[in-house]
Amino acid sequence: MKKSISEIKELYGVTDKDVAPLLKMKEPAKKQMDKIVDKWYEWLKKHPEFEEFFDDEDNWKRVIALQKKFWHRFFEARFDDDYLSERVRVGQVHARIGLPQDIYLAGVDKFLELFVGMLDGMKLNQKDYRDCRRALNKMAHMDMMIIVQSYEEIINSKIAAQTKSLMEMSTPVTQLWTGLLFLPVVGLIDSKRAQDIMNNSLHKISDTNSQCFILDISGVSVVDTAVANHLIKITKATRLMGCESIISGVSPSIAQTIVELGIDIGDIRTTSDMKGALESAFRIIGMDISG
């Protein structure tokens, strides 16, 4: 969590006036907690999509105990750093087990309904009832915000890691020979992917001190002005590092498209297939393949 507990309390307008009503509910909640949790699980069992997260008796007992601890902590109304850490951990657990956000939010909403029912039976005057109801909703929403943000941080970090892995897999620069690198490109090339190709290629050239780089585009689905410009930038960047680039896999349709678009590829080396690319590459690195 990036915000401190004081910042979160300020965001939700939580003051000592909100703590007092929760403390008023503490003892009734403590006495009725077993009954409330039982009712909550009766409701839960009616929803088949919940079963995969509570699939055995031991798991049920453990989660029930955690639920009771969670809500006892809630009605203690001690909103400090320990409270924040506990709520953050709840969000992290939800993310790791893959509990969908809508299921969590529906569950909290049901608990609030049950606690309002408890509140109705406390026979409070109108002002106290109103204060308790407002504090209950305010603190529950603060709880949900902390848990949801913690959940999203874990999910976003997973997505970022997966995206990075996919990009690395989609731009696998391979050393075919001493001084010769090869990269097959499949699918679409956008600005982000072109930048990743350039970065990976330049780092590989630096690491291997290669003199030639073959970029095969036979698997590229669309070559338009933007794609052609990306390819030109990549070849120019490799040349600045002393590595000559060859673009292979230029099909008749791609060649025609480039001509029709009026794209000037300058002195970039191109071939229609890998055979021609390898022949040119071996000449560049000074390797005799005549025999």
C-alpha cells in the first residue's frame, strides 16, 4: 500500500466520532458473531461459484476462524498500522488464491446486511442508530478500498511480469554463429514491440560483438508504413553499433506494398528467404561457404 493509515483515514473522513459508534457495537457483535458467520455461510453455500474456494472441511474451519477474527478486529476500531497491514494481507491472499473481486464485494455486502440486522435489534435511539449505521458503512468501505488496492497491486505485478515474459519470448534474439544473430518476428509489430525488438537486439549485439543481424519478417502479418519505419529504425540502430542488418522473408506482397506506399528503404539489405539472408550474412562475417 502506498498510502499510510492516517492518509487513508483522512481520505474517508474517519474521526474519533466514527470510532465511538463502532465500539458501541463491539459487545453485541462479539456475542452474535458465531450466529452471524453461520448465516453468512448459509448464504454462501447457495452460490455454486463459491465452492471452489472452500472445497473441504478443514478449509471451511480455517476460513471461518479468519472471518471471525477479521470482524472482531473491525469492531475494535483501532485503525492503526497493524490494522492496515492485516487488511493488506487479506487482499494479497485473495489475489494469490484467485478470488474474484465481485465475489469478495458481494460477501462484504452480505455481512453488512447481517450487521445492520444486529443493529436493528439493539434498540438504539434514532441518533445513535444513525451514527452506528454511518460508521459501519464508512469503515466497511475503507476496509474494502484497502483490500481491493492490495489485491490489484498483486494482480498488476503478475500481469507486468507475464507481459515482460511474453515480450521476451516474442523477441528471441538467437546467436546462429559467431558474429551472427537471428530474430524471427511473428504477428503484428506495434511501437512497443518494435522498441522491445530494438532493445533486445542491441543488447545482444553488445553482448556478443556480432557483425551481422538477420531479421526475418516472413511471419509478420501486416507491413504498412509504420511497420516499415520501425524496421528501418532497427536496422539503422544496429548499424550504429557496427552490425549490418539483413531483413529476410520479404514476400512479393510485402515488396509490392512497400513500393506502393512509397517507402524508401535506402541501402537496407533485404532477401526473399533465409537462404539468401544466410549467404549474405556469411559473406559479411567473412566466412567461406563455397565448399
